Amino acid sequence: KKFKREIWEVNHQGEPMPGDDDEDLVAVDMKRNFKCPITKDTLENPVKNQTCGHIYSREAIMTLLKGKQKYKCPCAGCSQYVTVAGLVRDKKIEKELRAFIEEEARKKANRSADMDFTQTG
């Protein structure tokens, strides 16, 4: 079941797997991947492909689409296509991404403070 869930998450980023109960949904959300499948960096100005549900950094996907009507989704194993008209802003993802970035900054600050303490202590 874990393997099926991981495959589902790769192909349906952020969408609940059919048959999952609420406890499993929380676990999936906690493990959300905030990396752009194109740049491999943290998402920036995320947009969602309405066709398959995958999320990309806006500038990265727009660069791939430049001069094209459609482009095959860059996520491994996905056979859907991306179009400019099919991309939408996803406020939920934006909110989760902001929280993730804030949490990462907090962790980094804590690690830095720990390092300062061990070096001076």
C-alpha cells in the first residue's frame, strides 16, 4: 500500500488517493514535495496543471511552453500534456509552500544557533 501511495503522489501531487481515510491524507500532506519537477529547486510562483494536477514553478513551465501549444508533462510517468490555458494558480499550494519555506527558515536558524552555541560553549 505504501508503494501504491508513493506512485499516486508522484502522478497526482497533492490529491488524495481513492480509498484513503483522513489519517492517511494528513500523512500525504506532511510529505508534500515542494520541488519543481523542472528546476529541481523549491517551487516559485507555483501553477497547477488542471489536466494531471502536477505543480510547476511558473517561469520554468512557461519557458518549456514558449512557442508551443502544448508540452508533455515533465513529471516522470505522466502522459498528460501542459498548455498555458490549462495552468492555474493554486492558492492552497501557495499557502502550504509559504508555511514550508517559513519552517525551513526556522530550522536553519535553529541549526545556526546550535552551531554558534557549540562553537562558543
